[in-house]
Amino acid sequence: LGDVSQSEVDILLLSTAFKFLLFPAYRSTDFEVHRNWLAITHSLPISQWYNDTTSEWTLDYPPFFAYFEKLMSIPASFIDPKIVDLQNLQYDAWTVIVYQRLTVIISELVLGAALLRFIRDSVDPSRQRILSASLFLHPGFLIIDHIHFQYNGFMFGILLWSILMAREGRKLASGILFAVLLNFKHIYMYLAPAYFVYLLRSYCMSPAGAIIPTRFISLANSVFLVFLASLGPFVLMGQLPQLLSRLFPFTRGLNHAYWAPNAWALVTAADRVPFAASRWPSVVKHLDVGLAVNESGVASTSRGLVGDTVFAVIPNIKPVHTFIITIIFQMIYLIKLWRAPTYKSFVAALTLCGYASYMFGWHVHEKAVLLVLVPLTLLASENYAYYKTFVIASVAGIFSLFPLIFTPAETLLKIIYSLIWGGMVLYPLHKQLYEFPSSLPWVLLESFENAYLYGFALLQVFITIFPLMTGGNPDTEFLPLMVTSVYCAAGLIWSFIRLSTLYITQQY
């Protein structure tokens, strides 16, 4: 990594100290999920890992993450044996809180190391230093990992190491690291098409388009060996179908309980708007609007519950529909990547493949927005157009994560921290990259975009005062979440259109 500057050390120390202060903060059920996984991997033989149902929080990540939990369970068993007691459900002693919070901080150093390497040998180290700091201090990681509780920093660190290897021309290493990542968390398969096309075109083929057998075999064998190390034991035990059933639970509905702000959030909201009086089904049934109303759909998506999304008017969406739409969009970017298999083209196509999956995927969780925001950050300093796309996506994406943290103390914390982050990251980049709009239409567009961004302040005021005005009425308690989802979706969809247009029209 070379010499580490004093400012980089300061960022590490200050951010770590701040994360220590968050140890007592709100934690979601994901905290117990991972504690239970520590217990499963420590207490049971590998043959029972994906079969155990002692807790409702069953193991549903790929084997490498299970091995990772197994490794972390060893120190945990010495620190406090109750942490890895399979029957000790909902254990929340300080020993387990401190231990699990520490494992997130320590594993996140994988991300920090990758971001330091991005600064070294970059074309513009000053800008890259801002981007690297923005990712290490990203509000998304703070909210999801250090409060809500997950290990995204660690896994996105592996992704960034893989992208870094591509930047340095070490494409075989890039492919191997991505294969490793897929076996930590399968959500990254949304990025796999971009990797496949990029590595095939730029590593396994000559500029003339001929396959280079030695390279193709090396890449294929390397990826195969990674998957063999991960899945091999379960194949030998005949448990691959059981493992896959845990990884891909297609019985879940189109939308998550809080609608991830994507295309389906707008579709679902459009289905609900004509029937805002859904708590009066008899009225809805007799509305003379010339529409066939599905009564079961009237209440389906109005309560914020996990389950099948049934529309009242719009035809119901099935998993195959979301898959086809996602593939169609990804193909547009992959064709461009095939024709221009450069590093920058790869990062843009990678971002857009993740973006298309987030926009149109099945049962997308709001936390998946990091699949967009992290790689998009690497493009933010290309020019002002990319920067503005990054700003809109970042503000909407980060705000969309706010509902994950709903306790009073943490509410103020997430807002203040995000504002400080924005001031430290967005302002200096704006000063370096700003370009005055070249024509009146662009001036108007810039004004609309800025008005949208300022609108988040009003949205936060609404979210704060609406429950006070309604007195916690159960018929309206989901409305602030719906408004948040729809407003954030508008920005994320616009950013998606912006980024798609930039990638398709620019030369790489």
C-alpha cells in the first residue's frame, strides 16, 4: 500500500472511534441473524448448516460466508460460550454486542485497504482521495453495517479489490476475486454479466476477436476451483438442492415491506393512488371508473407487510417478467461493453448492470442500493455530467436507507452524519467539476434537478410531523414510507436514465 499519509490515518482513527460510540445504538434483527449463524457454524457439523431450523433466522448466504462465520465463531466461543449456543436465542449481552460490532469494524479494513490502493497511481490522486474517503465514510455503510448491522463494507471491499485488479490489468486476479465474492453473497450475481463480457472480450480474446485458449482455460479453471472450494462439500453430501433453496427463496413477493425505491415502487404507487380509500373496500368495489378491480389487491400493498404483491388494477408482475426486463436493459450495456472493453467502460457497465437489477429486480431490498452507489462513486469525477448523476443517486439512495433506522436518537444522528458527509464530499467535487449549462434547456433541467434535491428537506419535515398530526393512526402509518419510497424512486430512476444515456453516447 506504500506510505500512508497522516490524513488517512486520522480518517481511520476518527471513524473507528465514532463506530465504537455506536456500539449501544439500535440494531435490527440482522444482529440476531448473524449471532445465530455463529452458533450454527460452531455447534453443528457442516452437513447440518443449511438444514437447521432452530431459529427462524436460518443460514441463507453462500458457503464462503458460512466459513467466514465459522472462523469468527472460534474467538467468540472463548470470549463468551453463550454467543455460540444454538439454543440461546435473542442473546444480547454486552459480550456479543461488542464482539459482533468489532468484527464489522475489523473486516471493513478490507475496504479501507482497497480504497488506499485506488489512490496510488490514480490519474488524479486529489480527486481519488475524496472518492476513497467518501466510500470509507459512506452513510450507507454507517447505517446498514454499524447501526442496522451487516458486513457490506467487508464484501464491497472484495468487489473493489476485484475492480482494482482490472484497473491494473490483472484481469485473471479480478475474475478470481469476483468469483470469491459471489460465494460470499449471491446478490453480486447481478454484476456477473458485466464481468463475463469484460473478461471474455479483454482477457480471453485477441483484439481481432480470436479466443486465446490458454487464457480462457486459466480463467475457467480458476473460477471453477473457487466454486469447487465453496460448493464442493455440499455437492458431495447431496445437499446442493437444499442449499440453493435457501439462497433463492422465490416465494417472496415483488416488493419488500418498505418498497425499495425502484421502478416497481412507482408502479405499485400508481396502482394504489386511484384507491387511496383502500380501508373502505366496499366503496372501492363500486367506484365507477371503468376499471376491473381486484379486491385482494386493494389492501395488498398498503400495509407495509412482506408477502405477495397483488395489484388492484395493473396486471400482476411475476418473477419471469422482472428477469426479462432486467436482461433486456443489461444487454444494451453489455453490447456497448463488448465493443469497448476498456476499464472505464467496464466500471460504467458494471454499475449499470447493478442499477438495472435494482430498478427491475424481484423483491429488491432497499439495502441493495449500495450495488449502485459504490461503483458509481468510481465514476463521479469523470466530468460534471457524471458528478451530477452521482449526486442525485447518492442523495436519493442514502435517504432511502433512512427508514431502516427509525429510533429517535439515531434519527438525528443519520441526518447530521449524512449532511456532514455531503459537505465533505459533494462540495469539493462540485468546485472542481462544475460546468455552467450550455443552453436554456440545460439551465432549466439543472434547476429542476436542484429543486428535487432541496425537496428532501421538505420530505424529512413531512416524515417527522405527519405521525404527530395523525396520532399514529394505523390506517395511515405506512404513508410516510410510501412517500419516501416514491420520492427517492423518482431520483434514482432519473439518475439511471442519466447514467444510461452517458454510457451509451460517450466514447470509451
